Amino acid sequence: MRLPVQDQTMPRLSRVLLAAFAGLLILAALVAPATAGITDRELSCADYLKSGAHRKSEYSAAVAEKIRAFCAAHPKMKAVDAEMTMTGD
């Protein structure tokens, strides 16, 4: 007597979809820190400090203070470059 063959398509498909979703979540977690913060790529440090944007930082107070201090020391530098220098992104 032969046992009926079970279709394994759905369990395999669900595992693949679950793995793809997990991969997307990991990718989003890796990309998110790089996109937070200063969005205007042409903004100089001097303009960044004048605009008061440093007061609305998405970073912790310690990191925001480092960015502010670095911008104060390098007013002609691009603010986004100062942010990347201080956060390591």
C-alpha cells in the first residue's frame, strides 16, 4: 500500500517568504541610521548652526553635541560630512 504524497510547495514557499522578509528587516535596520539626521547635502556647518536644526536632532544628546561642536570648529565644512564624521556613518 502506497502512502499519499503530500505537497510540500506551501511550507517551502512560506519559509522562503519568511527569510526574504527577515532579510528586508535587517537591511532596513542597517540603512536607517544612515538616513536619519541632516538631509540637506549642501548645508554648511555655519548655516546648520544658524538655522537651529541642531536643536531638533534625531541623535542622542551626546552625539548631537559632538556634531554641534564639530560644526562650530569647522564652519565651512558641509554639515552632512560633519554628521558622518561624528557618527561614523
